[in-house]
Amino acid sequence: MNVAVKVVSSRPTYKFASLFIKCVTCVDYPSIRSRTFFTLSKKNHRNACVAIRASNNIRSCASVLTTMVQPLQNQRWDLSAKEIKEQADALMESMKAVYDQVAAVSVHEATFENSILSIANLDVTSSVIRNNLDFYQHVHTNKELRDASTECDKKLSEFEIELSMRKDVYDRVVAVETNDMQCSNEGKRLVTRMVKLGKRNGLHLDDETQAKIKANKKRQTEIGIDFQKNLNEESEKLLFEPEQLAGLPNDFIKSLNKDKDSESKLVVTLKYPHYFPIMKKCSVSQTRKALETAFNSRCKEQNSAILAELVELRAEKAAILGYKNHAAFVHDMRMAKHPDNVIKFTNELAEKLQPLGKCDRDEMLRLKQVECENGNEEFDGVINMWDLRYFMTKIEEMKYSVDHDKLKQYFPIHIVTKGLLNIYQELLGLRYEQVDDAHVWHEDVTLYSVKDEGSGKLIGHFFLDLHPREGKYGHAACFDLIPGCLKADGTRQLAVAAMVANFTKPTSDAPSLLTHDEVETFFHEFGHVMHQICAEAEYEMFSGTSVECDFVEAPSQMLENWCWEYEPLKQMSQHYEDGSEIPKELIESLIKSRNANTGVFYLRQIVLGTLDLNIHMCDHADVVQVYADACKNILCIPASEGTCMPATFGHLAGGYDAQYYGYLWSEVFCFDMFYSRFKKEGIMNQKVGRDYREKILKPGGSIDAEQMLRNFLGRNPNQDAFLQAKGLSEKSS
């Protein structure tokens, strides 16, 4: 199933950072290095150095340099490995200087102005440099640069942990909270958050305990980066004869490369555009079994060991800080507040879903028996993991007459992109324009500007990087490249985000044709992009999608609903050959199929959430067994023998630990927002769209998610719309 990843960099708990990087030509004063997101001209560079020499105030230096950066279009993506390392080293050097400056302020004289605001202003610009250096490892075509970026990420992350645990800086933050809170409400929230995060780092404890926590965090960061790098660099390929891929459409078969050593065999990778079509359409069960086994065995040895260690490290840190387990530590900062609330939510939902799940499995078994009899295969009386997506697709096709092969002919990527952009523009009151001749990291990448429709004011930019390639991040995600927040001079830094995906590539015979699942993923991830750009928080800590992790998916999930409505589907579709409209009956059958397989679909989500929660409620875990137990007891479909799906589950090491439940938790709010406002008042109602932008996207993380929902809904949120939409309430029965 397509799910979104909330990309979370391994950053310090405090996000104190610095603007300055050592000057290219002036070794005695720091400046912004050329060849990063922003570049200084030689003249501006000289002027900046003069201004820095004339100033003893870090904050004013940041202001001088911030006003001299050139536009986004001058960014560069051709740093050498040496330059990446140099920039990381220089950034660390300058960050330490900033921390030293803040720590030099007397505790008794610490104020919001001379302590908190100085750090917050510096963080605004340095995050751009940090994000740029980090992004190379996820998208760049050059493996040497990806490796350099990964090593830089490890080094910077370790150094940031050192800085985030400086007791002298923490003492000044606490002093500000105690003595001086003369600032805006968001400023007060910033100070309170800093104090809270400092305690979660153990900065209120003794030196020996702090040292243990610091070492623990460094190790977590190091191996967490390795976990994702292993998945990004995975390149296993399987070979199949054409007859072993029976059931796949001709355009898919033609898109596969032929093996160099055997002309008859076709090369299949474990990337999404190969894996999902085969698992959904291949009628040869042994092919599906081989592919599913390989897919869920990726990085098995390396990542299972990493995950086991991560579980132990997280449990150890939670215990030191006085929490019952890591899940309790995480949920303390989430909407859920405590693991008991998550367990209650998922158990009650699973109980409601079990009857639907049984009906789904019974129908799958019936279809499998018929298919085995017709195909001379032995019927084993079991739905296996390699059967799941195949028979889910069969149910959609046979029960709801959804022809996915025909459907994707109406979703060429350029038409879907145009329709998606038009829908988002109309809803949110925005205008997008493609930037010509933009400097990008790959020829497939495009850059767009975003303007407010009413004022014509530029508010941000976004990149689209939509197709797979070797070494690229293998999932779909939104990356925050430049945070939208206030700079030191009070003007707004424009947000920049990148949507990275792995959609079906074009072939010699046809453009990139998206499945409906891919269309839905496109809408979802682009929702994160708009959250990044439309948020107008004051401080970088609350910029963009920096909301509670169990709410962050709701705004994007809410926009997925447009992929299931008649008029939007017409707007984003057109036959790739003759430009004809998508037939009405094809749309109607698709819409009717939305709740097909509801039972097994959501039970699988609960399996993943249960795996994540259970391993983080103990000191150590056999992740293979925990997953197998969840599959057996909840989904009632066995995990494939010999695989280790948790080793392929990037969320567990990438910032979603003990938080995967958030997809279901936030989906409750998604349906509440959609049905209570858009469905009732009009799905393209511009007033509702502007309310959504104003009350859900604009605040970023500057207020609690619960308050945002009350502001938009006019009441407290509830589960009624979700349960009814999924056929789980009395009203829907």
C-alpha cells in the first residue's frame, strides 16, 4: 500500500544552529560558502566580511548575511565530495562559536532577546545549508556524493547532539522561562518547548547521566542513518522468463530490460514500479512468492541487527529519563499522550474490522480456489502474503469492475500533474508557474514557484522528482529544503520543498502512465509540500509540517479524497493516445471500489502499527517474531517464512518509531475535516479551501493540532465520519 513518509532528519533535540560557514577566501571571519543553496557574489561577499568585522553581535551578523543571499535559482547541485566535507566542517566550527556566544551571557541577564531570539534567528539560515548537504544522499546520481553526504550527515548529527546537550545553554533557556517571557505567544511556546526538550535530553540530571544519554543518542543517529542508506543503495535484481510474468500488460513487459547473459530473461528490480504491478497482476504464484520473499528480505542481515540495537538503545534512554518504555517517551509529545490511548484506539478499531477482514479473506480464498483449479495449481487453502495484493486486485476487478490496466491509460503523468496543480491552486488560492532552466540535480526534476492568487506575492518554491533511479530514496516523501519562517530582519524566508517519488517511468511506446494508487500517492505527498509552503510560523522550530507526528499525515490524507470524486478525476485524466475523456462508467466503478478490501487493508495497517508499538514497549525484541505474531493474530495471514519485513520498514529507523499508529490516528481527523466541511459545503468550495489553508496549514506547529481542528470544524473532532466512511458505524450498516 502507498503510504507517506514524514522525513525526519537526525537533528538535535534543540534546533540551535548557526548561519556561518568559513569564508572561501577569508580564513578569519565566517561567511556563507559559495555552492550551497544560496551564493554570494564577490562584491556582496566583500561587503559581508566588512560588515562582520564591524559587528560584535552574532545576530546582526546573521542579519547582514541573510539579506545578501541571492535567489533560489542560483542554487548549485554540483558540490564535490571534498566540498561537502569542507562545508560540514566549517558549519560545525561556526555552530560551536554561536553556542559559546550564547553561553557567555550571564544566567541572571539572559532574556528572550539576547538568548532565545539570537539562536532562533541563526537557525533559520543554517538549516538551509544543513538540509542541502543532507539531501544529496537521497537524490544525487553520483554515489561518491551520496556517500559523502551520508558521512557528513553522521558527523553533523553527532556534533549537533553535543551542542544540544550543552548544560550551559540549557541553563540560559530555563532562566528566560523563569525571568523573562516578553515575547509573542509563539515565542513563549518556543521557550516552553526548548525547556521540555532539554529535560527530554536529561539536561536537568547529573553529568554522568547526561554522558550516558549523549552516547546513546549518538549511536542511535549513526546506525539509523546506515539503516536508510542500506535500503537506498539496495540493488538486487531477479530474472524471469516472459511466461513467468503472465497477467502483466504488454506495456509493462516491454518496459523491462533484457538480461545481458540471456536474451529471453527479463530483469525485475525490487523498486516500486516493478514490485507493485507484479504483486497485483502476475497470475503465476511462484513468481509472486519469489518477488515478495526478496522484497521483504532486503538488507535482512544488516538492518535486522541495526533495528535490534535501536530498540535496546531507545529503551535504555527512556528508562534513564524515567519513562516506562520508549513508546511512553515518544507519546508524551504527541496527541495520543500515552501508549494506553494508542492501544485502546487500535484494539477497538481492529475489533470493528475483524468481521470485514474475514469476509475479505473468504472471498479471496474462493477466488484462489477457482484460479488454482483452472490453472492446474494445487490449492493450499491459505491466503499467503504473496497472494494478498493479487487477490485484492481481483476483488476490485471482479466485484467492482475496476480495470486497472485500462484505468492507467487515462492517467499519463503530465495530465495528472496538470490536473493536480489546478485542483490545489483552486482550493488553496494559489498560482504555480514552472521555472525555466532551473538548476536541478537530475534532468527529470522540475521546479515551480508558488504565488498567492489574491496578492500575487511569491510564497515559495517546490521541486518534483518523480521517477526511480539507482541509489535514489526508494519511497515517496516530501523533503523540507528551506523552512518558511521569519528571518532576523523580520522578513519572511520563503519555503522550498521537494517531492521525491518513484512513479512508473515512460517507455518507448507510452508516457509514464500512473496507476490510481500512484495518483493517490501524488496527491498525498503534494499535500505535504503545500503544508511546508503555506505554513507561516514565526520560528523555524514550528515551520511547515512541524506538527505532532500523529497529526502530520491528516492534512495530506484529507487531500487524497479528491482522487475519489467524479469531477476532480475528470480534471486529472485524459487518454494518453487520443486525448479522450475517461468514461463515466470507469470513474463510477472506481469510486464504488473505494471500500473494497477495507478489512484486510486497515488490519494490515494495524499490524504495522502493532509491530512498531510492541517492539518499543520492551527492552529488546525479536522483530521477526513480533511481526509474525501480529500478522497471525490481527491480519490472519502468515508472514512469509525466511523474510524479515521489519528490516525493510524505513519508518522504524527514520523518525516514526512508536508512531506508525499515526497514519490511522490522523485518518480519523482527515475524514472529519473532509466530510464535515468539504463534502457538506462543496469539494471545490473556495471559501472552505481558504479556511483550510488559513486554519490547518498556515499555523504550522505554532499551535496544538487539536486547536487547529477546533478552529476549522467549529467543534471538537470525533470519529463519526471515519467510521461511517469505512462502513464501521451503525449509520453505514
